[in-house]
Amino acid sequence: MAGVYISYPFCNQKCSFCNFASGVSSADAMARYELTLLSQIKAKAWPWLPETLYFGGGTPSLMPLPFLREMTASIPAENRAEVTMEAAPGTLTAQNVRAFRECGVNRVSLGVQSFASAELRQTGRRHTAESVADDVALLRENGISNINLDLIAGLPEQTLASWQHSLDWIERLAPPHVSVYIFEVDEDSRLGKELLLGGVRYGAARVPENDLVADLYQNAVERLASMGIERYEISNFARPGCASIHNLKYWRLEPYLGFGLDAHSFDGQGRWSTADSLDEYCENALVTPAFTPTDAGEEHFFVGLRLSGGIEPTPEEWSRFAAPISKWVAAGFLLRESSRLRLAPHAVLLSNEIFADFLNPEPVHA
């Protein structure tokens, strides 16, 4: 079954590590965006009833409640299995949580990133560990127990001790789902651009070395497993039965439609996306975007191998990708188990290098 992703790209502040198409905007810009987004949704001819909705951002928990109600009412529904709302800690109230539930939200993902005060101050986050605990309690009191907490490894000021502190809070709050991301160094975030330029602003001089970041990630894998929260995808960990139904669609190559700024879609045959500029999106939201056909075999490996359970290649794929499969199996980074292929646990942090070998592989000549 298919899913829907909706982008609400506005925040109260832009964090130094964020590389998404999001930020702080004027009330007029937000109102214009909301009208455009509603028009895009209402103009859609739905090929199926969405099984899942995912509100991402930005900080979609800041959406005006009348707008949220109108938007969700404009999307066809029949027993949605999962509706996720991303939220920044400190943006939840009893009123909006109750409104979320009325709109079908049954899962909330809190962008915590860290529970350590020094790391939070350095990156521009305004919450505290205690305020996250208050948000988790508020959600549970109002009937939303399916909660994800995000952490980022590689933030300025981060040490093994501070990382353990964050994991201690995870253990204390006992969420059913945790996401652990590694900070991406690229020019799309202020911190990433500063690192690439060799500067010191935004705490760039205090970003941990790569070896430490790798240790932090592995430490999270082990600590979370000890709590019963097992890794099911490179960045995602869950208790049994609590994996994200929506996010699994991305890695299982199931169809989904994206609405809003810089939103991506996939129909099983190809991909398309909207503009990542607010003005350009508002001007062209109803224009049919360019369609890029995808290679089913390449996608199967590049996306599917992110799952801890791996993939089951087709007979044609075993033949077509024989060279990279043999290379990485021989190196011990891919494990072949009967008809399945998966990443070895120690290969996760080298996954991008491994996956790249499955894009335009060299043909095998008899």
C-alpha cells in the first residue's frame, strides 16, 4: 500500500546542523505556502487510498490547527495504519496533541538530537532533557504512545560521556522507536559549510573526529539492543512491532507521493520532486514535475540493503550484479545467507561505498 509525505518547512529557528530545505519565514510567506500546499493536494487525482501519512519539515507541529484539519480532510482515507507528525521538543501542548489525534495522528517523532545541554546550546536547540521528558509524558497522557526520538552522532562538543548521557535518557524514557543519524558534512548546513571551509564558527572546531563518531554509533547500536530496541535499518531502531510503517515504504520501494517544498515521490517506475525554493514551489506547485525513470535492480540494492534483513535478489540480479556481490562478500562486508544478501554489521558505516558499486556495475563477460 502507498504512503503520503507532506512537507511543512518552517521552524522557530534554523539549527546549525540542518541541511533540509527549511527555515524561519514571515507570516505572509507561511500563509502563501499553506494555500499553495492545499491547492496541490486538492488538485491531485488519487490513484489509491494512502495507507500512511507523514508530516515532516521543518517543524510541522507548528502548523495552524485549522490548516491541519483542512489538509487531512482533503486526503482520501480508509483505516490509515500510521500517521506521523514530526515535532520539535517544546512545541507540543495538550490542545495541539488532542487536535493531532482528531486528525488521525497516532505517531509522533521528536527531533531531540541530544540530551546534553552543551551540545544543544552549540547547535541552537532550545529544549532541555527535562522538557523532552515532559513532551513524552504529554503524548502518552493524550493517547499517543508510538513515539520516536531522534539522536545525532557527530555534533559539536559531543564526547562518549555526553553520548552515554543521551542514551541514559533514552533508557529512562523507554520509547518504542529511536533514530540515530550521523551528522552529514555538506554545504547545505551552516555547520557543514563551515567545516568544509576549515572555519571555527558554529562549534566546527569541536566536532568529534570520524573515528569517535563511528564509536558513538556502534555504542548506540549496542546500548539500544540491550534495551530491546533493535536496528532494523541503518539509522532506525525499534522494539518488536514498532518499526515505522511509512519509512519502510522507502526501503521496500513501495509507492509514495510527496507534497510541499522539496517533496519527493516514487511510483515504482520512477521519481519526481518539487522545487526546493519557497518562491519557486509556490509559483509552480501545480506544474507537472520532471519524471526520472529508475533502474529497478540498482534501486533494489542501493535502497534495500539499508534494511538489517537485507534483500532477496532475483535470479537476473544475482547475474547482473555478480561482480560487486562477489567483491563485497569476499571482503566480508556483505553476507550471503541462502537466497538473501545483507550488510555485515561492521559494514554499516561503509555502506555508501558498498552501495555505489551497484550503480552502473561493470558487465560480466562469459
